[in-house]
Amino acid sequence: ALAKKLCPDLLIIPANFNKYHQVSQQIRQLLYEYTEQVEPLSLDEAFLDVTDSSHCRGSATLIAEDIRRRVEKSVGITISAGVAPNKFLAKVASDWNKPDGMKVILPADVDSFVSQLPVNRIFGVGKVTAKKLQSLGVETCSDLSRYSVFELTEKFGRFGRRLKELSLGIDHRQVETHHFRQSLSVERTYSVDLANVELCLAHIPDLFVRLKYRLGKVGDNYVINKLFVKLKFCDFKVTTLERSNQQVSLESFKRLCREAYSRGNRAVRLLGIGVRFIDLRKRELSLQLSLFDDSI
């Protein structure tokens, strides 16, 4: 909407998600030729653990180069790659030489690379956290690493320990080949802002139909435990409101929408609704322990 306002003659090419999905699957099958340890992040991103791969003489760098070459030849698109000892650094490296490049961070180079890395490159550091860090005089990971875990936890809560580890280039996360869905949602950005809450409520039914359709494809392992509504106001501020509820109903989403709208009371440019899940395969999340010992 903003682009059209700034450039009325702009030609917008419609999206083709079926095509994107097909290409994504094509690339993913190619990745599995190198290792079974593939963790998809989105349609166009994935982590690969090639520690035990015998391809390209076991070289992660050569594997990345070969994947890039084959994708361009077979699919016709260019991709970027990051090669590093862990997921955090690999993600940073993959963004380093976009749109058609590769960055390699060797284990011996981790300390020197991370020390100069701007803190806003750390995953999870958004505008608010970056501004707070800047107020502390923290611009780089080297600056951040000077703070203790205790100090960072005091200022940033549980994220403080994570910040400390990443400032040192430490990331113990493994490549996960199986993911459990935590939520499902649908949303829409409107070309004309929704001026009041009544207009927002009028668009909830359309979103509700889309959500119900997508929920119909979710397996029986998932149980809904929360509903939520997301609003992005005309000043780009976002609010999300959720409530514990196992019953998906149109009226429930409308009530959430009214309450969420009252937080801003101004025109809305994006409206979304969704649900959060408990996965029954995660026994530790769904098992209710007895208060008393039955053997007594």
C-alpha cells in the first residue's frame, strides 16, 4: 500500500505460492542428497549438518559450492550459503554476501569474526533490544561480551544468557530434522487501512474461513490451547492478544479483536487471527501429574 502511494504507476506482479512451494521441494530433495540432517526454516532456507557427509571429500565449503552450482543449473535461480561451526554463525554467514554469494567462517576465525559483529546481527535482537544495548554503549559482540551473564540476565531476563553465549560465538543448538508445530495463523495486509474496529470485525469472518480450512489439514496430534489476534496499526505498531481457549469460534476472535483494537484505537493496516497448539507427542507438555501418590 505504501509503495503504491509513493509510486502510483507501480506494476505489482501477483504471488505464485504453488510455484514457490514446488521449487522449494525441488531444492530440498537436492539437499537430502548430501545429508539427512536437514532442518528447513522456510520455503527458501535450511540448516544442514554435513559433519558426517562423505560428499566432496567431507568439506562443508565444497558441499556448499556444489549445492549452489547445482541449484542454479537445475532450478535456474541463485542462492547464498553460509558455512560455519554452528547454526548462529551459519545464519549470519548466509546473509553476508547476498544475493549470490558465500561466506565461510572457519573455527579458528570465530573469535575475530564475532568480536567485530554488530549486535543487531544477533538473531532475536530487534529494534527495542538493539536500542537498549546501544544505550549501554554496546555496538558489537565484543562490547556485549564484557558484560557478565548475571548483568545481562538482570537487564534482559532469560534472553540475557543467550546474548552472552552468542556474543562469544557459542551456539549449542543441533540441527533438528523434525519440528513440532506451535501455532497456525492467517493474516492480511489491506491496501486501504481499516478505519475503525467495526471494519476490522467485518473482515474477521473471511480470515476465520481461511483459518478453519488450514486447521482441517492439521493432524490429530495437535490440540488447540489458545486463540490469538494480531493487529498492525497505521503507525506500524503491532499488538498481539491471546487467550486460553480450546474452542475455535468466530465470536471468540471478534472479542479478542475488540480488546486488541482498544490498545491502539486507530486505523489498522494488517489483521490476523490464529491458534496455538500443544503437541500430544510431547508427553512432558500434556501429561497431568497426580497431586497425591496413588500407592499410599
